Amino acid sequence: MAVRYLHRREHSAAELAVKLQQKGADATSAQEVILYCQEQGWQSDKRFTSMWLRNAYAKGHGLYKAQQQLQTLHQIEAHLIDQVAAELDLDWLALAQQVMQKKFKQISLSDPTLQRKVYQFLYQRGFNAETIHQAFHISDHMSCEP
């Protein structure tokens, strides 16, 4: 059963445990099956995290949102998320700028009301405050250039 789930797509160990238990396996048996799948290289939280982060990036979602989802929904440890994010070397700041420019075509960040809207939008997309401020700063410099 576990192999069938893993054949379709990557699953976190926690997600796989829940699915196995829903199909009638007890917690101990589910953990033994997951351990076996990990030993065979069929299940990997690192590979799952990499897939999750790449998908979030492709959808225009920020790292903060992806981290929260991985930790709460899939019980992936923060150090593993940080390690995988560093290995992937995705440019989250550039993504924030792209998302901001796509949504707000002509950005004039001198308007405080627009600044709040842009900030809220990016925050809801999962970008942290530091990334948003850096994106504002870069966009402000770009709009000042001749």
C-alpha cells in the first residue's frame, strides 16, 4: 500500500503514516513500513521537502509560507527545510519582486496606502517581512532610475 502511494508522488513520512493508519495499519506497523521504505530509498523527507519548495516557488509563494506548511502539515523539521532551501538556492527576493510587479503593474511606493496593499499581498503569498522590505527597496530604486 505504501509503495502505491509513493509511486504516484512524493509523500512526507507523517503524511504516509496518516494514510496507512486510515487504511487500518496501527501506528507501530505504519512506522515500520515507512522505515523500510526509507531504507529502500522510496521515501525521503528531504526529497519531499525539495519538491514542496520547488512547487511553492513555481506557484509564486514565498519561503515563509512553504516552511509553515511543511512544519505544520507534514511535520518536517526546520533544520531540514533550511538545509534543502539552501541547497536549492532559489531566489525568493527575485520571486517577490516578480509577484509584486505582476500584481501591481506600475508601482509607486510613495503612496502609503499602496504600500500597505502590496505588503499585505506579499505577506499573504508567504513572503516574510525582510524579503518584502528588500523587494520594496529594490523596486523603489528601479522606479527612480531614468
